[in-house]
Amino acid sequence: MSDLDDTPSRLVAAAERLFAEGGEEATSLRAVTRAALSSAAAVHYHFGGRDGLLRAVLDRHLNGRQERRLKLLNRAIERYGDEVPVAVLLTAVVRPDLELLEKLRKHRVQVARFLGRSFALRSPAVAEHLDRQFQVLADRVLPLLAAAVPGTPVPELRQRLRLVTDSIAMIYATAPDRGQPGPLGTDDLDEQVRRLVAFSAAGMAAPPAKTRTTGRPSGTGAVTVRTGSSKGR
């Protein structure tokens, strides 16, 4: 029996196609159930409603990506122990996304763009769901980053990791059609990974921001300013 022979799979497949073609907000539940030869009652039964169906569409791709990330991180730890280089850690983070994007660009580039919009716009229906996925990744990566980039506070490393994942979201949202130059200007997956890791590693290893206090005339208090390193200025 094909996956499309069961109601949940039909609903997820129909929702994915329609969300990708018309956008999440512009696609009605009625349109999805009509395309899936199903009913709103089935959506509520299997997914708890339209938001749950949307999350199921995302998970169709995100779960495999997350498993791949964690597998690559485990391999890195087996090889390097507790001292995994920054570039190796970031490769484990970004390669699964670029692999998935390459796959989607072959036949379903609109799905890639839909995923990118979902990551970037973070509607209330998916924000908490995506935050949980990021937290799983952060829990695994941040202790290793803290060892690889000593002296940078973990909250700042977390913010930098978020910037890396946000940049990936924009790459998805602006995915070029098949036949056009690939993401980051090349169709070579290894080169895409190299370019994105080189850029991200430089940001991750940058000196931590410093806090300085600027004095004001008596009675006006002081202003605390977050700055980068003053070296080279």
C-alpha cells in the first residue's frame, strides 16, 4: 500500500503542494481537504487542526534534516572528542540543509521556498515548534562551541548559531529554479558547504562583544553600549 493510500499522508501531501503553490495564509483548509479527497473532520482527528497539519508538513522534511545533523555531530565527536573544530561543527549544522535544498530544487523548488518562508516569518502556528527543534540542536552544539571558542559567552554563541540557521532560511526562501546557478553561486554541494561554513565560522570565532559604559554629565546617569572588539581601529 502506498503512503498516499492513507488519509494522513494524503492530507500532508496535498497541504504541502498547496502551501508551496499559494502560500500558507492564502490556502484554505477546504482547499486542502478537497485536494486530498478528505474532510475537515479528518484533519482535526489526525492533526488537531490546520496548525497541526502545517507542522506535519514541515516535519516531513525537518525531522530527517535534524536526524542527519545529529548523526554528523556524533561522528565529529567520535573523531575529535570534546575538541571539535568550529568548521566541523558548522559543517554538521549546514550540510543537511544544503543536501535537502539540492534534493528539493530538482523537482519541488516551491517547497524549498515555502520551508524558507516558514523559518523566516515564523508564524504563531509554527514558531514554538521551530524553537523546539532549534533547542535540540543548540543543546547538542553549544557545549562543543563553547569549548571551540573559549572566552565567548554561551548566550552569545547561541545568538550566533541562530544567525547561522536564519541565514539558511533565507537561502531556502530565495532558492533558484533548476537550471539557474545554485545557492551561493554554485551547483556544487561541497562548494556550497565550504562557502557557507567559511562565512559562518568567521562570525562564530569573532571576538566577543564587549560592554562599555559611557559617562554623561552629572545627574544624567550612564549608557551601556555593546560593542565588538576595538582591535584594528
